[in-house]
Amino acid sequence: MTKVLVATEKPFAAAAVEGIKETVENAGFEFALLEKYEGQEALIEAAKTADAMIIRSDKATKEVLDAAKNLKIIIRAGAGYDNIDLVAATANNIVAMNTPGQNSNAVAELALGMMVFQARNHFNGKAGTELKGKKLGIHAYGNVGRYVANIAKGFGMQVFAFDPFVKKEDIEKDGVIALNSVEDLYSNCQFISLHIPANDKTKKSINFELLNSMPKGGTLVNTARKEVIHEEDLLKLMEDRNDFTYLSDIAPDCRADFENKHEGRFFFTPKKMGAQTAEANINAGIAGANQIINFIKNGDITFKVN
Ligand code: 3PG
């Protein structure tokens, strides 16, 4: 029987697990669950007998994929698939897919939530500022970027975007001003919300020059990946400009420097939690289960990324 393994170090909400189990079993497949595991060994061991897998930010390394001798498909229940070794997946004849859009609203709500939290001084009782009328630049206008734009317009923000892969007219029909370059975006907007993927081109690409061009009160909101930030540059900027703030879904590697020197000018979630809502877990998890079923039964490769 086709065995579908859900392997999540950071578990889905219980309702999502139930929904995935039901979907998988209704299709006549076997359901297996590995949650809150410690270390790659546990993942490698569980992967050995799986025909299909659903993961989150779990690391599907070459070791995992080489060991998974029966594996035909691996689903990243979410958007960013930088945690899957795509070369190893292809070499092992494993189809890799993501579930685009399914958890995007949750991530967008966290981006705006962190902005409000910071603008109101972490709710410490002192007078803060409002988002209304401020300029927000969306760096990459994909699924999450679109949701962020929509919510930000509700706050009365002026919303701008830059994305070389999206037509200007597609951005502007959402009532968002499309800018011509990343430099224009950063130099125009007090708030920047990052939505670029982490890959060889983007890692460490958010550098001193870009960040330093942001207007007074510059606030960088990162619900993408910590790897896209040039952390040495960010730290230098934090030293040079005491008006600058960094908000991130998970802490940078240089977290201790922020804690020691920049109190009140940063916020980091303790665990990556942009997509950590019941709704997002249900949407992404069940979409992943259906993608597995459609692939195994009908050869459907929509959302294949390798
Ligand atoms: C994504 O790429 O979809 C998000 O970063 C969510 O990651 P998570 O499933 O590990 O919370």
C-alpha cells in the first residue's frame, strides 16, 4: 500500500493532521506521522519506508532523499522549497512540489502584526505611531506580497512593489504602485516587506547600500528567509542609524548583537511562525495530500519544482 509520511519537526495544528489523514486514507493510502523529531537520523529512518512525504521547513537533504528508496514524491507544504535538495531529488527520480498560496494569508497577517507591534512600542504603554499614510514597499509581488498589499491598503498605507517577474500592469491593477528597480523601492519606502525566495542569487542580497537608502524610521520586515539578509551589513546599519528597526520571523544568526546593543529596535519570533495558523496548516497540508494522490493516481505534476 502507498505509504504517505507527514514528517514535521514543527507540527501542524491537530485539525490539519486529521484532515491529511482522512484525505490520504480515503484515497486508499496508508498514513504515517513523525512529529517533533530530534535530529536528522529520525527523519532519515522514517523516510526509508515512505512512498510519499509531506514536510514543512524540515531539511530534505541528499542523505534523506538517498535513503528514501521507495519515495516518489515529496511535498513542501508551503511556499519556499530551499530546504529540499532538488538535485538529489531529481537524481533519485523523486518529484518535488510546493503548495503555493496555501499559507500566504497567515504569513501576510504576521508581517502586518509585527509592524503594528513595533509601531506601538511593543505595547509598552508609551505613545507610538500609526501605519496610516506611511509608505510600504513590497519586495517581490508573489502570493504573500499580494496579501500584504491588500491588508496594508486596509490600514491606509501607500503601497509600492518591485518584482522583475511580474508585469507592471498586474501589480497596478491591485492599486499598488509598481516601481522600476529595487533601489527605487528601498529609497522610497519607510517600511519594506521582504518576500523574495532564498537562492544563490538572493542570499545576502539585502545589503548596507539598499538598507541605508531607506528613509528615516526605516523598518525592514522579513517573513521570507534570514539567509537573504547580509547580516554584517545589517549590524553596521543598526550601529550607524538609531532610527532603523528590524522585524523578522525567526532570529538572525547575529541575534545576540541585537539583544546586547539594540533593545527596542527589533523583534524576532522565537520559532518561525508566519505559517503557523490552523487555517494555513489545513490549507497547505490537505493541498499537499491531494497533490500526492493526483500524482500517484493520475501522474499530475502541477506544482513540480524540480
Ligand atoms: C513557507 O515557505 O511556506 C513558510 O516559510 C512556512 O514555513 P513553515 O511551514 O516551516 O512554517
